[in-house]
Amino acid sequence: MARAFLAYRSPRAFAFGASGQFVYLLTELSAELMVLRWDQAQGRLSLVQTLPVTSNAFTGVKNGAEIAVSRDGRFVYVENRAENELVVYRVNGESGMLSLIQRTSSGGEKPWGFAIHPSGKWMLVANQHSGKVNVFAIDPASGRLSDTGESANMPTPVAIDFVK
């Protein structure tokens, strides 16, 4: 039953919350964000919440791309490829449940991947179809993103990683 449930939604990426008690799962084809409670002793996940990644007005083909949790565990960041945007959620530390904070343009077309700099101050977004990587500042208090206006041209970027 659980396998069929998830297969229909096409899981794409997941990230553990800071406490390790919650898992945030992004689906690709249904563009949903699922909050799952991790029971380490039983080795089980249980569904806590499901949220659509696309806006209520969106009627096209849905497509989730990337997910990350802030270092302090207070925010979850998601890439919504279908609407060329980044979506920011606030985490309730007790329940793990999410509330929407922001929807903002990814700065290009078809955001395929992103990464948060180890400092937690910057997010780099790979916009595949527009051929550029955009730089966003992260407000540490609110979790909100702001486009710095800085970008680098690159043919078909799809992934970002920071290497030490």
C-alpha cells in the first residue's frame, strides 16, 4: 500500500530536518511536499502533512525539482520547476508541519537544482533552460530569499554543489 501510494507521486528528493525526527519528501510528477515522521526504533515513516508545491491557480503540468532544509532546521526550500519558482516554508519545530512563507521567481527558466552555501547566507540556483546560475541571499531571521541580481551564464546547468 505505501509503495503504491509513493510510486504514483514519484518521489524525487528528500531531506531530514535538523532533529532527525522529520523527513521532508518532494515528489516530482505530482509536485507535492510531504512531511513524514521518522520512527527510528521501528524503522518506519508516517505521513504528517502533504502540501502542493504549485500555486492554487496553476493548471499546467506539475514538476518538483529540489529540496533543502536550512542548517538551523527552521526553513524548508523547494524548487517548483513547473512555475519557475522557489518556495519557502517555515517549520513548526514540535509537529514538523510546514507553513508557506514565500514564492519567488527562480530568476530563469526550468530550475533544475540548487544548493545552499555552508554559511547559510546564499542559495545558488541552476536554471537549465535559460542557461544561468542565479544567486539569492537568504535572510537568516525570516528564511526569505531575495534575488541579488548576480548570475553566471552556463550552458544547461542542472546541479549545484559546494566543495571544500
